[in-house]
Amino acid sequence: MEKADKYLTQKHHNVDNTARDNALVLWFDELRRQDVDLVGGKSSSLGELTSQTHVPVPYGYATTSEAYRYFMRETGCNEKVNELLKGLKDVENSDELHAICSKIRKVIVEAPMPETLAYIIGKSYDDLAAISNQNEPYVAVRSSATAEDLPNASFAGEQDTYLNVHGRDNVIKKVQECYASLFTDRATYYRIKQNFPHEKVALSAAVQLMAYSKAAGVMFTVNVATGDDTKVMIEGSWGLGEYVVQGTVTPDNFVIDKESMKIDRKAVNDKPIELVRKSDGGVEQIDVPKDVRKKPVLTDEQALQLASYAEDIEKHYGCYMDMEWSLDQNDKLWLVQARPETVWSQRKKEESGENESAATEQKVLLQGLPASPGIASGRVHVIDDPKDIKEFKDGEVLVTLMTSPDWVPAMKKASAIITNNGGMTCHAAIVSREMEIPCLVGTASRDKAATQTLKNGQVVTVDAKNGVVYEGETKKEKKVDAQQAPVQEYFAPTATGVMMNLGNPDLAEKYANLPADGIGLMREEFIWTTYIHQHPLYLIETGHADRVVNELANGIRKVASAMAPRPVILRFSDFKSGEYRNLKGGEKYEPTEPADLLGWRGASRYYDKKYLPAFKLEMAAIKKVRDEYGLKNLNVMIPFCRTTEEAEKVTTIMAESGLKRSADFKVYMMAEIPANIILADQFNQYVDGYSIGSNDLTMLLLGCDRNNDIIANLFDERNLAVKRAIRHLIKVAHQDGKTVSICGQAPSEYPGFTEFLVKSGIDYVSVNPDMVKETKRNVAHFEQRILLDKATGVGRREVENYEW
């Protein structure tokens, strides 16, 4: 159905002249951004764009918070909801919570809509039809939640949005369904945990003319990848914008310089599917024609037009902005949403000019991939063989091919680390980020090999913010200690837990004050390489088995004690055979495997008669920490478990050794093999939950050796195959009441990936210590954004029902 563009933004006033505070419906041009209490964040923002700017916005109206409260009062739903909530005895019981919330939503959806409210919503729809010169126009019915007198509230739920709705009765029905969506499981859980009475939260429904999108996407007035506020960043794909928001497709990306208004960078990606409107209402997914999939969704001129809109909106709001746009069938651009961007805005306030970059007039010696940010100077020490690690001195710059766990003692002394090989998920990258040491990796593939270019004793500056090594010493970066939080620093509580990855037990006290909900991954390998240094079977043979138990228990105790009562999840040893062989005495017990990443590791060792005695020492150390030291917050995780038979064998051995799953002892499993995802319904019976190892999972799903820098450009945890696997695991795990976390590198690297995880319903995100605060803020922001702006109804169900 065609519609004239001029009618989309025509102004209209409340025909009954009802006082605004008591109005049940307000039109966009009657709203301002300060009207959050009246109509929520999304509707008030649409009103601000319509009434106070000149950017094109599809017109519409919003039901008010008073309309929601009127509905709940007149239908008696308040009393019914309260009564049902009284029956919720254990909010932590996901089955019980789901059953109660389902009943609440059913009560709201089946309640007869009060005649007055139904008339006003329907009459407003008829008026919108007249304004747009359409018979039963197609609209989007978008939920816009508002919390009354609850500053800093971040609600962990998703309210519905319905796309391509037409017809008076259908619009009234969808408004009512939006009301019901205020009681999703996660939103209800969060309000109860925070003692928020449900009456304090209300919901507005924005009824907005649909833009007939042939392409759509998002736009920011700051480059969200780098924080560069001199740029506008635009992402887009074919069809409706929901698939960009949900991460279902990899969108095209445009970066535009604000001053010159020229395109700095353009990346056009393969976009094989799109979400489109159905002629009879609703939406559906279709394949994009092959000759269109790799074409840009915007011309350069259109991208620049959007950037000019972004600048106008940023000037009007006076802050960084996060927007959604649509390109219709007539090549007209529309802004369908705008809200203040919070992540980089907050970060800029904190930095407040404290960071300095290295001087750039000095000679550049080589370049690499910035794996851990920071700037540091020191004397180069090239080490080709691990046997020479003892020669490394404090403050030197470690230069090598690639590190492994047995390099940790030297890495702890380094002012900076440079490797020839590796990518963002290699050992050097992960460890240096945890230790907050500047690090460059993959220099051989980026420029030239560090071990051949740099000489022992040479003084250099490693600028790991920009991926450059300079000759000589440069003024070091002023560093704000992100770990020493001021007492008044506030972090909004989140339903999605934010946990911390940790290896070195000596860092536990330092990081204990971070706002982490626990340790999502404690790497046992650090204790071996830092304190024990010898192969466990060698120590057994030489009569020193007690040393293994005592050293392991002491290291684990440090972490469990520092974090108590928060949970600590210890991953059993996950050395590869080559790494075990580097421990003293290891040559005798370890095979030589051509690809030990895929060899004798993880669960396959624990029940093997050759290694079982060593595994029993690990279990004894855990029992000592829990029983002798009384640290019951210690739980365990099984890595690299290939089959359900392995899971059964290992958990049986554990139970026989006194480590049986119980209410206060959880056994988790790394989900890092495709089989873990595909057979999650069967693995569920052996574990309490999963922690996604995104590094190995990506490697095995994409067939990319994660340690091979030649194909590093293909290794991307954000690949759709990985996302589909994660979504499937969360869905299947939750069916049996199991939790899902992630401890891979992706959440630390990509805030957008964290948003995908939160939207997918993940229970915990575990990141490196330097990313805990930022991730905590991001998760709170994403949860609030989900509640107020981003949730889709039909669109989300399309994603959830798709055969991932």
C-alpha cells in the first residue's frame, strides 16, 4: 500500500484537549524528551524528534503511563497480579517463575480492554489513518517502559514490539499485549530482586506509521569501536532494522568524518537474509537475491545525508546519540528512533583527558595487532627458547615468537610484550590483558617479525593503543588505575551476572573489590607454571604428591578467600600435551602430538589410567579448600569434554572421590566443542551449567586454528555460525534449568557481542579484570535499552523460532 511521505510528519493535536498528565493518548508533536514519566524513553524521544527537530520521523501517537494504570485498575489486574506474585515462593526457581509470569501475562492479555481506553486508542488510529490518507495504515506498536521515582533503575526484561500491524482492533490488541510483556520472566525477576513494586513501573505503547524499509540500521555520533567522537558510524542491512540490532546479519559499515563530511571507511558485507513486511501484516525472513547480497545498502550520498541528520540531532541533544534509520522504497531516509548513547559518554567523563599517547615523531620500528592497551618503554629482550626465561629481568620488553603458560613468570616481569604470531585470542593477548601489560601480537603478519627486527638491549616504546613500536624511550601514558574505584562509584545491579576471569592467584586481592559477581573462570594452569613447575606424574613418581595438593590448594584458597562469598569456578587443568611436556619431567609422560589443540586434553585425560592419579591430586586439592579451609564458594568446571560418555565417566570419578554435585557444589562444563552445543540436551544431565569457551568454539566451528596468524582475519567470534550455536545452547540449557556463561575473549573485546549475549538471555558474562567495570556498565545499559527501546515482539520471536 502506497502512502504519501508528506503525511508521515504532519502535526496533529489531542482532539479532546485533555490535560497532559491525565491523558490516555498523546501525539508525537505533543511530547518532549522530558516526558519519560508520561510515555517512557522511546515515546518521549520520538516526540522530541518530531516536535523539536527537522529530521524526517514517521508520525504517530503514544498511549501514556496513565493509560496503563487505568487499564490495570479498571480490569482488576493489579489485584490479580499481586495475588499471583504472592504464590511465587522461590524467585530463583526458573520453572516456578516462568509458570507464574505466564499466568500473569495471560490474565492481562485476556482481560477485556476498558471501553474508554479501547475507544481512544482506536479513535487515534482512525485519526492517524486520516492524517496519512490511508485506509487502515500499517503501523509499528512499540513498547516504551517507564519507571516512576526509580533513578538508575535498570530493568532486566524485554517488552514487545509488533511490526506491520494494521486495523483498529489489531492495534488495540497489540497495545494490550505490550502491557502484558511488562511481566516477562527476566523483568519480573529483576524487580523482585530489587524490591521494586510492579505498580511503580508503567508501559507506554508508541503507535508509529511503518516506514516501508528496503534497508535499515543504526547510527552513532561516536565511533563505538574506538570512542572517536569526530566520526559518525552507520551500520545497515537489507530489510527491517531488527536483524542489525539482533546481530543476525553482519551489516555494512560506514565511518564518516564530521568536519569534512567525507567517508573515512566503508565496509560492504555479505547480507544473505533480510526481515521484510508481509502484505497481510507481520514480518517474515527471506533470502536476499545473490546479486544484491554484497551490494552496499546505502549510496555514499545517502550515508552522508544520514550523517548530517546525526550531527543535527547530536547538536540538539548536546550529547553522543544512538539512532535507528530506515530507507524506504522511494529512497527516502527516515529517523525512527534516537536516544542518548551512554557507554562512551560515561567513559569520556571518566578519562577526562588523563590519557596521553606516545609521541609520533619518533622512528617506527614495526607494527602489530594491539592486544592489550597501554604504552610502555624498556630494553628489548628477545627469547627464542623457553629454557632462557630465567634470564629475563624486571622492566624489560619481552620479544618472542609466541608465549605459552610456562612463560608466565617472565611475562609478569615485563613492561611490555611483543610476539611474532597470534591474534586477539592467543595466550599472550589474554594473559597480558589480565596483567594489564601493553602487548602487541602478530607482528610477522602485520609488518615484519619482531624477533628479527628488534635487538637485545635496544630501548623501545611499545604503543599498544595504536599497534606501533617506536625507537627509543617515549613519555609514558598517564594511567588512571581503573581498579581503585572511589567509594561513591555506583554500578547499577544487573540480572545478567558479570563475573571475572582470573589465572594468577596473587592478583585475587587486588581485583577483589571490583564489582564482579564472582570468578567465572579460574585457570588452574597458572598455579602449575608459577608455583609447581613440575609434571604431576613426575612428582608422584618422586614421592612428592603432597606438594601438588598443597600448592594447588594454597593457590585456589587465595582466590576463593578473596572473593568469598561470591562463587569461584575453577577449571580443571587444561594443558595441552606440549605444555605439559615443558614442565619438569614431562617428557617421560607426554606424547608428541602434531595438533595438541585437538589432542589429549581436558576430560579425555581425567579418566585415562595414565593420567588418573594426577587428576585425583587435583580433586584432593579442591576437597581440601572446601572441607579444611571451609570455602564452600568453590565450584569446578570440566574443559574440552567431547562426548556424553566422557561427561559420565568424569563426573562418576568425581563423585566417587567425594566431589558430588549438590546444592552447594556445582559442576560446570566448558562449551567449546560443536558436540557440546548439538547434544546439550544430553549433556544437561551431568552438569549444572555451561561456560562458553568462545575461542575454541569459534576455531572448531569455522575450522580456523586460533593460533595461526595467517588466517587470523577469518577468526571472528561474531560470526553468525557462532551466534547461532550460542543461542541454541542457551535455549536448550534453560529448558532443563541449567545456566549459561561465557568466559572466552569476545565479551572483553567487543561490547556489541556482549549486547548480543544479553539479548540472547545468557546468565553470566565473565571477562578480564580490566573489563569488569566497563562490562558492568555495558550490561546495565543493554538491559535498560532492551527494556525501553530494543525489544521486539514479532521480530524477536522470529529470531527465537528460527532453526538456529
